Amino acid sequence: MARSKKSPSRSVSIEDVARLAGVSISTVSRVINKSPSVKERNRIKILDAIKELKFQPSVVAQRLASGKSNVVALVIPRYEGVFYSFYALELIRGIGTLCAALKLDLLLHLTDSRTLLNLKGVGGIIFADIIGNRQQLEDAFNLGIPCVVINNCIEDLAVSCIGIDNKSGAENAVNYLISLGHKKIAHISGDLVTQAAAMRLEGYKRALKKNGLTLKEEYIFKTDYSRGQARSAAEDLLKMPDAPSAVFVASDSMALEVMAVARELGKDIPRDLSIVGFDDNPSGLYGPVALTTVRQPLIKMAEEGVRELGRIMDSKNAPVKIKKTLLATELVIRDSCKEL
């Protein structure tokens, strides 16, 4: 059989492989998809042709042929500094690692509420929170694409969710400050458009109420999770005539900014101000004072999201039991709080 090298000017197709091996296109397709129904002689000829032509089978085509796609889309609402975010990087790390172990291909979508998702060839979607993009979730759900939501619990849609028990985590943080004798406790919240920030604020309020402490609205500082707004909130807090003796902050990155502002103003941490953060960001260990914080199991949440999506994708058309899961947090006590 005469063999001729293919010109590098165009990509090699499955037709080229079939022509060189002297077999049909369907036979090549069966070899690529590891079908056992191909004669060994033909299989060897096809593999030799693939090697000679340096043919790269289309993953999408393979999956369309098999009727199953192993492509998982991770949808993260776009915000400034997303790739500097401990939260986002932990999710990507956890999801990416487990996708690789389960031989799932990961496709990352950074999106806003106005963006239409390209769902072609996608076997399932993990939505990392729902922030203004509820319609994207509903569109995918209505198309019958397997979906899982993490870091948000959607109660009014039959979709599996894996979230963090933010309310209890915040309540435990404030209870700890109260156990140290603090009665004037402020809260610097995250962006309340997110479920996590709203639940942390609720946990703060619940702890005060359960312990018989008066809620002071002036002690609540609402931010967008940025360090810039955390700085402004800290400056206002520390200059109050009746300044709080402690503050629960909705993220570690903001808590570290509060700590920096306090030191710039000549305050000692924790003598003049006790601080509790939320996240267990490793950067909290390396400041002048190790930060007491609420550890949230981000990697576990990410991995559980992948496992749940895999379960739904593997169920084919069988009825799927929807799961709503909240993962527990853990209070990590370090050096940024002091007993009064």
C-alpha cells in the first residue's frame, strides 16, 4: 500500500486516516472509541496510520458519538480580583483536582448576569454561587443539563446544592467574643447581594439576640468584600465615640486590612480591639498577630460538588434524588482576641 505524507497546510481528518489505512471511516471511529468489534489486523493498520499522520481525534466528536460528554463547566460570577481571591482559587483547585481524578474535562466560565453561556458539548455545570445570574442556572436546568450549585442553597428549584453553614459559623464567632466578655461587638459585612454575606450577618444578629445583647445598627458596616471598603469601615469604627471592643469581619482579607488600620492608628491587637475573620486564609497566619477565624471547608465543598454532578451525569435518564447539603464550619482560635 502506497503511503504519502500529508501536507502540514491543513489539519488531518478521520477521512485521511481511513484512506491511508484502506478501511472505512466507521471502522476508524470504532478503533478511536475502543470498540472490541474491529479485527486485529485492521486495528493495527489504523493505529499505524494515526501515528504516521499524527492524527488527533476530536474529543467533542468522540463524546457526541458515544452520546455522553465528560466536559464540566465551572461558572464563576465575574468580579474584580477574582484570580487573587482565596475563595475562588480554592474552588478552582478543588474542582480541578477531582475532575482530573475522575477524568472529567474542566471548562472555566467567568460570567456576568448578561452573558449567555455556550453550553455546546457540555455534560454538566457547576455554578459557584448565584450572584445575579439565576437566569443562567434556570436556562441550563430547563435544557435538562445536569447542574449543581455550590456556596448557595437554592430552595425553590429542584437542583442539588452544596453550601457552607455561614449562619452558624458567624454565630459561633460572635459567641466566642461574648464568652471573652465583649459586649460591644461590631460587624463588617461582605456584599449582601451574596447569600454567604447575608447569612453571616444573620448569624451575628442571632448571637447577639441569644445572649441578650442590644443590636446597634451603627456597629454594622456593609462593604463589597474589598479591602478598600474594609479600610474605610475600620477607620470609621475605630474613631467612633463609643468604639466597639471587638469586631467580627466577614472575610479574612478584610480582617487583615482592619488589623493594619488599627496598627496605623496606634491601636494594639488584641488589647485595644479583638478581631475574628472568616475563611481561614493562610495569610492570616503571617501578620503581626495570627488571626482568629472561622474555617470553611472550601475544598470539601468543591469536591462534593464534583461528586454530586458526576452522580447526576451518570444517572442518564433515571430519576435523580436532589440533595441540599450544608457543610459545618470550625472556629480556629489564634492570637487576635483577648479576654476583657
